[in-house]
Amino acid sequence: MRVSINIEFVHLLKRRSFRNELAIKSIVEVEQKMKFPKLEESIACDKNLWFTVISYTTIFVIFANLTAIRLPLIGTMASLTYFLINGIFLGRVFFKKNQLFLRFTLGNLLLLVLLGLVGWAVMIAYNLDAIRVTIVLTIVTTLCSLVNRLEIKNSQQGYRVHAKTKATFPTRLHILRSSYLFMVVVSFYLLFISRSGEVHTVWEIIHPLFIPAFFITTFLLLGVILSSDKVNYKLFFIIIHSILSHIFMVIIFPAGNVGVQQEMLGRTRLVFDNTILHVFGWTLENIPLKIYVLFRGGNLQTAFSVTFARMFGVDVYWSHLLLIPLLWGVFVPIIAFMVSKTLGASEKISILSSLLISLFPTNILWGAVSISNSLGYLFFFCFTYSLLKYINSNRVKDLFPVAAFFFASFLSHYLAGTIALCFLILAYSVKMYEKQKASSPVSARFMLLLALVFCASIMPFALAYRSFFYPWANTSFSLQKLYERPFVETVLSFLLGSYFDLISREAYITTLIFGIPTFLGLIGLTYVLIASVKKSPKRSISPSMLFLSLALITVILGDRIVKLFMINVPFVEIERLWLFRDFLLISFTALIIGAGIQKVRALFIIMSKNTVAFLRKTSSTRMFSKVSSAFTRSRLVNSVSLGSVSAYLLVLTILSGWVTVSVYYAYPHWAPLQTTSYELEAAKYIKEITNETYIVICDSWFIYAGGMIVGIGNPQAYYFSSVNPKGVALFIEMKKNPSNETLVEAMEINNATTAYFIIEKPRIGTEKYDNIKSQATQNGLKTLPLPKRVSHYQDKEKLCIFYYKE
């Protein structure tokens, strides 16, 4: 059936009540076909609090596993049961009108946020050892059960479906699903066999068949999305694909991407091993600085990593590295789907948006590394959805997710928290505008404009006045950049933002890959706004569309102010602010692409009909005429539109290639040598053979490896921070003149009984490596005997450890 672009846009203009009726009807129909699980109904009703008791029992099992049993299998089973019960509690309270799969997923998302927030508060107060994690789980379970009981008490009517209708699916859907799952397994396998102990980038070592396999996998997934399959299956497959797109570094690299996330793990290790009480920043004497550090994103991420590690009974190494790739891979597609549905888009457009968010390369990269920035982006996206839902519903209970996601964004990263505050003020202003525009339109518009100006200035001023809390911050307003750049470049930079910098560096392909999805989203947003104004009798737009438009303007203005009128900005990555913009535009990008698919399909159908008609009239021979006539009258041609098939093949090929190229450009093509397998083995080996207090002098690369194993700044196994000037000075001195005297000097820092000095050939070069070894031997330094797995890689010596022991 031919569908024009205008029909898709009309969905955004439907009244909220009609949209809710369709949603409830859709839910009932789907649940009738899928035999609505009695388990969810039983848990949500929670008669006699039996499931609350079971949840408390799982907490006891988790505690017993932490203190005595220590089996990851038991911890995993107990944790999954915990998430099942409490996720259903929250899902049925706050997301009742959604389908089963979405209720459960969103309920668990809210549960994760509660665990992180409560875990953060308990960690600030004391620590997150086994007892405190048990307290966290108990508090969250009690809260979930209480909220569920209140909902049961206040609910006047529910919906229960006991239909026995059996859903049937065409054979082609089973084949399509099976083919996709097979290719997903192949793709994961190709990633796994690409794993290397010594590698710079994922593209240096990745299997040559992976990119073709990923392309085919994406092609099949798009086939599932555009088919008549159920929404739940589509979303599930998209989640798998999203996890695949974000997990390259965790699978291929021995210890994830080198740098900030490994340093963060080194600090998290101290909390997990109960090496420190409270958390980072608690011992600072400067009160404003203490507040600033306590509320930094590293603490919330630590709470998440430690809590999940203790729940599942695994080492924090795994919970930390997998935290963002898994959370981002699961929940970002779901939130993209929900945002589109909230705006009134059709189901296919909403599904398409959950996959096409992969068209934004920045989304792939930030979702692949476990750092506080990524956690902030994730919760900010969830916060945006909760705001849209509250604007459309006006229900008081919808404020709970708004508050939870706001605090999670604020505690994750100051940038995400600042933008979330701007959006919160804008949402409130939009609601006030809707109330006052009828009685006082001029005053309402002026207040809305005033709110926009105020929100656009919040982030620049927050950066400028960060020095009140953080003495080393020196961000300030300045006209220096305007003086340094020609007027024309300044204008183009204001209009195009950071894309102008890419163009000026002749990075045209990168500019297109990063810019086209955003450009399509802007076109879609503009079209919807114009259509909304024309459609509305009063020339007005819906509150949600008004909010999104103002929010986008706020982000763009903030980006331009920071870029052109501020110096010493604490972040240099040009894509930091892009993610906020991309999250707002994804629905409209999917809308344009979805409409384009329908236009191409309609065009190909017309072309195929005209081609067949032309062949019938102009057959050059009688034989060809008979064959052509028989073929065009066959059952196959009558039941399948060749034009439609051709159009879908073309569109699927283009989109699959586009997603593949986006992923290709998202991961860096240049990077330093990642943390190697032998560096990790060396850090583990030192820990195993040394029972006394020790200190390690090494370069910043080995500090990351050591911190991941024992923690950074651990007084019993001391590794300097990578930016500690004392550690840097000692390492330079040892490279110049390796001596026992320098090691003895280092041992005084933590009263160590043993000191180690480590050099690695790939880091300093073969010649320097050999010279240091020779000079150290002459100066009487002892060389630590090492197993081959520690000192060698692929039968070549890579690492040497010298030591001094009292």
C-alpha cells in the first residue's frame, strides 16, 4: 500500500486521547496473541506479599554468596530473580500502558537507577562492602514493593487478558529470524577470534570477514524491522545488534580501551576491595572542593560497578568494563523507540528510530567505553523521555521517573546534569505557557522566550563558575577566538558549528558521515513544525514538539557560545555536545528515512508496471512475447510486487551500508598501544608473589594495568596516579640511572618492604630497553624471574622487572 510522507507526519498531530486509545487497544491485541504471562500478573498483584518475601530471600542468597559460597552462578541466578520481581513491580506502576516487553525493560531501567542512587548514598556514608550492598538491595526492594502496593490500592481498574488465541507466523519470518540470529553468532565469533594481546585499534586486528558479516547482519535485521513481525521480537533483535555494535573494545582488547575508563576502574577497585572507606573526595579539607568531588560522576559509576559485581558474584573488572556497553546497548534503542512513540510516530517509524540511532557515530563511540560521561548521556536520554511523557500525561506519578533520571544524570556527569537542568526548566516553562497562552498570549510568549535565554546561558556560566568548587578550573568568557579568526570563518563556524572545523581540515567524508543524519533530523523537525502550524486551527504546535524545539535551540546556542566565546573549556572533544542534539533528532531522522523508503517503494512499483507494459507491447519475437506474457501473468508476479521487492532490496542495502560505515568511523583508526596481556599478567604476578607492602615504579601505561588489578593509590600495593609528579620523576630517574637508591627512596612513600621497577620494550623502544637492562645490571639491580606468560608474547621478550627487597 502506498503511503506518502504526509501520512507519516500526520501521526505526530493526533490528539493525545486518541493516541492512548490506540495504544491500549494495541496492547490488548498483542497480549491476546502472546498469551499474557500469568507470572507477571501474579508478581504485580503480589498477594500476601509472597513475591516481596522472595525478593528478600534473593538478597539473603546474594549476601551468603558474597560471604561464604562465592559462586558466580548462584549470584547470577539470585540477581536475575531480584531483577525479575522488582522490575515487574516498577514496570506495572510507571509503564502500565506499554507492552509486556517494554514494561519489563523500562521497569528494570528504573530499578537500575534506584540501585545506583541508593548505592551512591550508602557509599558516601560509609562503603559498599557485602553488608552495605545488602542494605542497598533491601532498601530498593522495600521501595519497589511499597510503590507497587500503593498502585494496587489506588488503581480503580486493571486490565487482565486470559485469551487463548494462538499467534501464527509465516514461514518466511522464521527463516528471517533464524538467518539473523545465525549471522549475529557469526559476527560475535569473528570479534572473539580477533582478540589480541598486543593491539592498537580494533581495525588493526579485526577479522577481514567481520565487516561483510556485520553488513549482512544489519541487512537481515532491517528485513525483520520492515516485516510484519511482532514489535517485541524486533526490539529484542535490535538490542542484540546494539550490544554487538558497542562491544568491540571489550572483546578485542585485553582490558578495554586504554585511558580514562581503566583509571576509573583503578579507583573503583579500591572501593570493591574495601581498601578505602567512604569514597573519593571524603577526606578533602576544602569544603566546596569536597562537595564537587563527592558529586562527580566517578562516584556514581563506582556505586554501579561495585553493586553489580557483588550482586552477580563476579570481579569488579567485568562489571566495570561491561557496564556501559550493556546498559547502552539495551536501553538506548528502547528509549529511542519510546521517544518516537511519545511524539506520535507510527510503530514502524518508532522501531526504525531504535536502529537508526546507530547512524550517529558519536552514539557508538560513547556507548563503547565505561566512563562517567557515557553514563551521564545514557541517563540524560532517559530523562528526556520521562520529561516528554510527563508533558503529555500530566500525571503526578510520572514525576518519579523524572526525578530519578534527573538525579542520575546530575550525579553521572556535570555536563549531562547541567543540560538536564536546562531541559527541566524548559519543560516547566512549556507547561506554564500552555496554561497561560489562552488568557495572556503575549505575556506567555515573553516568559517562554525569557526561559529559553536563561537556559541557553546556564551551561556557559556553569563552566565559568566551576572554579568556585574546583580551584584549578580556569574557564572564562573571552573574545580572543573572534579576534584570531577571520569574520567569514566566524560566521560559518556559528552556522555550521564544529562541522566547519572538519570541512576546513578537508575531512569531507567524516563530515558527511557525522552530519547527514543530523541534517535529515533537522529537515524532519522543520517539516513537522510547519505541518503542525498549518494543521492547527490556532496556528500552534503540541507541547512536546514545542519543548523539543526549544531544547534543541538551547543545545545549539550553548555549543556556539562555548565554541566562540569561551577559552580553557574543560573538554576538547567536539562531539561532547553532539550527543544531546542527536538524541533530540533521532525520531525525525527516522521519520524522513521512513518516508523516503515509502517514496522509493512507490516509485519502483510504478517503474516495474511500466516496464512490464512496455515489454508486452514491444516484444521483438513471438517466443519472447509468449514467455513475457506467461511470466507476467504467473502467480508469483501477481502475489509479489517486483517493484516493491526491488525497492526494499535497494533501501536495505543503502541503510545496511550506512550503519556499517557509521560503526566503522565511530571507532578510532589511530590509538596508542592498548594495555597488553603481558602487562596484566605482570601486575597479577607481582600481586601473587608479594605478601608484604610493595610499591611499583613504572610508566603511565603500566599504571593502568596495575590499577585495574590492585587499585590506584592502594597503600599495600602502591601504584602512583598517572599524573602524580612524584611518580613521573621517579620513573624518569630510574630510566636515566636505574639504582637501588632510587628504589629505596620510593619505598619510603608507603613504608614498603619491596620496590619494583618495570620497563616494557614496546613502550620505550628496543634500544632504550636494552640500555636500561644493561645499566641496571651494572648497578646491581636484581631481575625478577618471570614465567614466560609474563615476560614474553609470541615468543618475544616484551617486559622486564627489577626489584629491591629489604
